[in-house]
Amino acid sequence: MKTLDWNTRFGERAGRIQASTIRELLKLTQRPGILSFAGGLPAPELFPKEEAAEKAAEILREKGEVALQYGPTEGYTPLRAWVADWLGVSLEEVLITTGSQQALDLLGKVFLDEGSPVLLEAPSYMGAIQAFRAYGPRFLTVPAGEEGPDLGALERVLAREEPRFLYLIPSFQNPSGGLMPLEARKGLLELAMEQGLILVEDDAYRELYFGETRLPSLFELSREVGYPGVIYLSSFSKVLAPGLRVAFVVAQPEVIRKLTQAKQGVDLHTPVLNQILVHELVKEGFPERLARIRATYRAKAQAMLEALGKEMPKEVAYTRPKGGMFVWMTLPEGLSAEALFARAIEENVAFVPGGAFFANGGGENTLRLSYATLDGERIQEGIRRLGKALKGLLALA
């Protein structure tokens, strides 16, 4: 019998598919005693467990023949209609996806060819980098900070390149936690309109703001001025439960049609039972649910910031988020977040080294901390452990 070497049988695209750094780190952080700031996992105490159990049983009793059957690729119509009404768009502009990660992959399928230029913030969401990389694009990056991408740098890139789209997270960015101010959003939109640039706005954290009001999304601003070039992604993962894997894309009908065709070749449709359950959970009492979620994350963020202020050496810089789930930390030049990670694991605390968030390399002295999952007491203890590991590393520098 001839021996099979699978590595010689995989297609070229398989060579570009890489494991998610966070998924791999999560395996390490499962060991007993580890306090993990690594995964951007929503707080489990916020999951609507009892309500979901009751609703699921009711759905199976009363709509089982629908919930357990094949459904339309575009999604469960009442849920699409709810999203359309929530965002003030037409039904034909909404596609339900199996998590936002699927939406990113579908965008790669539809828009990217081998060598296509695609524009990202640096740092950017590593899941997007992973999804797009499989299609062999050429990554272009612009620096991004607490107030979003550098518009001057973006303008210089656009003077010499024609990217297929700019992917960005204006609100509580993953990983930096940054919030793009309103005037910067308007400036970016003006630039996009001048250049005919497609914007892919990932707004997964839109409702996790800590202030009194939410800034309008780029998508909302684009509708006000009649610009059709913003593709909008969001998800129910951060406001209900990520295990349901229900998200959505909103875009012009011709874009939705092409994404739908691509989705038909992937999973036919997002699980109908999950979609009906999400619809049942959001159609009543959703504003009150969001208020509880915001209050919870606001308190967790404050606990982390207080602990950082107490435990971090003065040489370290970190962001002070106005929403979302993340704090972004910058170590002094010459210090490696990977080296800190090794010492932190010895202290039974984990985070994500920042290099994985840079499509073209860099960020070796940066790291991401998520405050979403742990309670206040464990956040403070975890930061104490991290401070100990960092002080030990600085003593060797």
C-alpha cells in the first residue's frame, strides 16, 4: 500500500491557513489555577441560561417543525426583520451569518483574489487577519491608536493603492479598545466617498459603551449622506451568548446576494433553532438586558484600571477604555510580550501577546488584556500576578 503524505496533497490555500493564536492560548490557559485575561470571552454570568432554556423548550414544542428543518440561506425571516427594523434598513439588506467570523470569510471569498490589496488597521482583529489570509491578499496597514486609524497615513496609502476594502472596528476596537471620535468618523467617511473606498465596519461591541450614549456607526453616518459603500457586521455574541453563533451583515442588496451565494456553499444556512431562539430573546426586554451588560463591563473595566494603576511600573503604558472588553498595554521598547507571557504563565496568569494583531509584523512589545470574563476580585489578583512577572522581567533588562 502506498504511503500517503497529506502535506503534499493539501491545496495551496491550506498552507496559508494558520491556527488562531488565541484559540491555541486558550488551551494553555485551561489548566487549574490560571487567571486568564487572554480570550475575549463574554461574562458567563450574563448568559440568559434560564430564559434560553424556557424559550428553547417552547420553540421546540410550538415551532419544532420549523426550528429543526432546513431554512433559507438569508436567515430566519422574523430575525432578519428585527435586525432591519433595529438598524432602519430593508429586509433585502440583511444576511444572517454563523457568527461574524463566517461573515469575514465570506467577504474574503467574494472580494479577494490572490495578491489583492486589503487595508487593515495596525493592530487589527486577528480573526479578520486569519480569515482574509487564506485568500492570499496583500495586506496594507495604517497605524491605529485610541482614536482609530491615522487618517493622514490612510490618505497616503490611498494615493498609491486601490485596496478592495478597509476593514476596521471603530467602536472599542479589538485589540486596542480604542473609540474613534465622531469627527474622525466623519473625516474617514468623507475620504472614503472621495476615493470610492469600501469600508467593512465590524461593530461587534457597539452596545458595550460605558457613557450615556453610543456614537453613531460609520454605517449610520453613511446612510445619512447617501454613501452605499459601507458593509456593516455585528453579532449577538457579546449581548446574548457566543455559543449560539448568530451574527449578521448589512449591505447593499447586490452585495448581500453575492454573500448569500457564497454562504450556500459553506453551510446552507445558520442553524434555524439558534436564530429563532435569538429572536425570542431580543424581541422583548432587550434595552434592559443591554443596560445590565454595560453596567457589568463598566465595573470590570474599572476594577482592572484600578489594579493596573496600583501594580504596573511607571514605564508601562495602557489604554483606558470607554467601552468594550479590552485594555491594550505597551511595554518599554526592547521588552518582549512573548517573554513576559512565559513569566506570567509561571505566575498563573495569561494574556495575548500583541504581535498576532499585526498583519505585517510588529507590536512585539504590546499585549491585550480582557477584563470581561473574571470577577473584580480575580481581576485584581490577576493584575497583581502580572505586575510581579513584569517587574521580574524589568529587573533583568
